[in-house]
Amino acid sequence: MIAIQHKIKKLLTPEQIFMLSAFVVNGGNYLYNLGLGRVLGPGAFADAAILITLLLVLSFVAMTFQLAVAKFTTEFDKSKQEAFVQRAYKQATTFGIILGAAIVVFAGSLQTLFQTESSVMFTIFGIAVPLYFIMSVNRGNLQGRKSFIALSITYQLEMVCRLALTFALLLFFNIESSVAVATAIAISFIAGVFPFKKLTSKKAVQSALASKESKAVMNFFVLTACYELTQIICNNSDILLVKHYFPSYDAGLYASLALIGRVVYFVTWMFVMLLLPTVVSMRKEGKNSVPVLMKYVGYITALASGIVLFTFLFPSFAVQILFGEQYMSIAPLLGWYALATSFFALSNIFAYYYLSLDHYKPIVIAAIFGVLQIVLIILFHDSLFEVVLAQVVAMGSLLIAQLLYFWNMQVK
């Protein structure tokens, strides 16, 4: 096994291994979602999709901690790195306990809001929330140190555990589907903590951050938290609003549409993970990071264009293969949803680039158009097609705004 690992390391760089791993993880998560859609059917899948959406929302919230840890373990010298990470663990755990307790307390209200069959699934999910924040700080530590192989393993373990356990519970035990999904998600958080990057130097842990450094951390944390909030709005508000406005069957159909269409976003996320520490390192060394940004924009544009073209040309084939005959009514919407997601994915890479450079205006831009998306869906939801078109308009406008900001920064 060790010999195989050495051979892989000789053939591929850690960054390339992480990219391949990201494809595998995204593929596994897609198999998970597609399998749920087929096994449960549109009605029950709507409840499972709420849990998956809450998991995505949680991932965006926890990403605030992960990106902050990744950035400052790159920027700080070794004597300050572990002191910072230690503090991040304490703050993330505290926040996770508060958020998880809130979900447990309001489980009944969440059941009413999203018209789910049970409140137990929210209770189980809430209990596991603190673990997700611990996992995210550990991943940020690995990301900032560019330990991409170990980082890959944490994502693989979480995905494999969730996939295997969910279908084991659904197929071999007489458990309500939403409870089975919630239980598998909760246990997968434990698997995702490993491999755990331990703090090794007690002396380093006791090193205090200077007031200037603490202020820099807080500024970045607030900026990132604001942007992750806009990510939640742009990437998840549609599913939550559809679950509120439409019957469970239609909401289940829409959830399947979102899972297929969002393949663009999840495939391109790995580039964001690689971009942040690279840009921070280049700025530290006084190098121009725009060529790196353009390289990743090129990759994402090529991937997104291919996926959007395929979903417009062969929508029925895609839905039939992935979800089956009972979901065919959403085929005409697939290309439009993929287009909206592509606009968002491209605008996202610019926002994270400037976030790495401590620029806040792209966050404000994203927030404005995220709110616009919600307003448009609230105003126009007579059909699922109206909901999708509202997102095309909002995310297309967001991409244009981010491109104009980038052009303006370059001509200065």
C-alpha cells in the first residue's frame, strides 16, 4: 500500500491528486443523490432533499472557518500558526454547539415551515452540527498547509460513509427514510474528521497573536461570513422557497433538477479550493496572481460550457439515465437551470479571488443579486419554469457585475 502511494506521488502532484479526488467525491455525492431519488420517489425525496440542502447550507457556514484557517496558516509564521488554529477550534466548536442547539429546539417549527413528515430528522441533524465545524477547521488547517492528499482523504471518508450507511439503513432496516438520511449524514461527520492534523507544539499554542494579526483575522472572517451568506442565498434559497410554495411532489421534481443542474458548481468547487492558498502565497511573495485566476476561469468556462450544451441538447436523456421516467417532466428546465448555475460558478471564482486579496466589494455585489434572486422567485413562482428563469436573470446579472468590477480593477 505504501509502495503504491509513493508511485502515485511520483506520477501526480498533490494538487492533481486533490483534483482527481474532488471528481471522485463529487461523483460519489451524485450517486448518493441520484440513488435517493430513484429509491424514494419524488414525494419522499423532497424531505431528503431538505436535509441535503441543509447540509449544503451548513457547509457554506462552516466554510467561513475553513477558509479563514486556510488563509492564515498560509500567512502566519510557524510560531503563530498553531495558536491561531487552536483558537479557531474553540470558536468553531462553540458556534457549532449554539447553532446545533437552535436546530434541535426549533425542529418542530422547521417541520412546519418545510412541510416534512417528521421533526426527528432535524433533531438528529442538529446534534451532529458541532462535529461539522471541527471537521471544517481541520480541513482548513490541511488546506492552508497544502496537505492536499490528507485533505482529499477527509472528503473521501465523509462521502463513502454517508453513501454506504444511508443505503444500508434504507435497504436493510425498517426506518423512516428521512431519519435514515439524517443518521447517515450525522455519522459521516465523524468519518470526515480524519485524518486529523494534531497540534504538536505546546509552546506554539501558547503564542499570542498580535493585535494587528487578530484584527486581520476578524476582518477576513467577517468578510468571508458575509460572502458565505450570499452563497447560501444564491445556491439554496430556490430549493427552500420551492418546498414552501409548491406541493411535495413538485418540490421533489425540482430537487432532482437542482441536483443535476448543480453539477457545474460542484465540479468547479475544487478550483476554488486550490485558488485561495495559491493567491495568498503569491501576494505574500509579491507576484501577480491574475494569470492564475485566468487559468482557473478558463477551466471553469470550458467545463461549464460543455455541461450546459449537453443539458440543452439531450435533457430527456440526462433525466432518464440519472433519475428515471417518473422525473421526465423536469427535462425542459434542465438546460436553463445548468445555465443559471454556470453563471453563478463563474462569478464565484472572481468573488473568492478578491476575497483572498481582502477586497469586500464583490461580496456586496453578490449579496445584492442574491437578494434579487429571492425577490424574483417570490414574485414569479406560478410554475417551476418561472423559478428557473428568475435564477437565470439574477445569476447572469451577477456575473456581468463581477466581470465589470474585475475589468475596472485591471484598468486602474
